[in-house]
Amino acid sequence: MDRERLLLWVDRLAAGRQAAHRVDEAVRVDPRTTTAFTRVAWLLSAEFVIGAGALVEAVVRSWAGDPVSPVVWWRLLVIFGIASTLFYFLWRARLGFWWAYSRLRLFSVVFPVVAVATCLIPGLYPTWMVIEQLVFSAVLLLVRVALSTPHLRAAYARPARSSA
């Protein structure tokens, strides 16, 4: 299977029936669009650095003999999974795929809500991890703001439902 066919299969899995819908090329290359997606790329890169910093913290604490719970290790794995997924969505949104923009906007709200909710469970995470999760959430909410400009919302408007 060639790479593009594999990516289209992943797109179909992630997007459903809207997998092939793309925005107009003129809108996609508009400087406002490219600037917004560049900002999002920087914010997602910051998310990756935040996750890497948390991983380093966990490793250092573990090496120092401090117990690091399996929940923390699991959450660190999830953070890198989230970051990878969001980078994929960003890449596909830059190519004009409506579904990717839509998922990026959705998950930039859902993931922070889940992160903050889990931080509210007493004793689940150590203090350093709670701080990391709150910073992670704040940066993702900035992604949401960057994706919610009137220009991008109009450019990546929800496609009309087909009558089929």
C-alpha cells in the first residue's frame, strides 16, 4: 500500500464520510490561514516540550528513588499520543481537509477539560504533574483561540450534508 493510500485510509477512519471534503485552495493559501496554522504549530510544539519536560521530571524523580505512579507514566504516554494526533490533524488541516480542522478545534477543548477534571481527583497526580497538566491545558486553549478566528471559521465552514 502506498503512503497516500494509507493516509487517505487514516483520514477516512478519523473523518468518516467527510474525509474527502477540502476547502478552496485560495482560502487554504490565504496569509491569514497560513499565519493561524503557523501559530498553532508553535503552540503544539510547546505542548510537546511541556510533555517532554514532564517526562524528564518523572525519569529524574524515578532515578532519585521517588515513587512515580503508573498513572503518571500512563498520562505521559497519553500526552505524547495527544500531541502526535494533534500534529497529524494540523498537517491535514493545512492541506485543506475540513475534518482535520474540525477535530483540531474539538480536541483543543476536550483534552483540556479532561486534563483539568483528572487534576481535580485528589491524590491522582503529584503536584508537579498537576501543574504540568494545567499548563498543558492552557496552551491547548490557546490553540482553540487561534483556530476560532472569524476567518478560519468561515474558511473551514462545515460542509453541507449530502442528500444521499
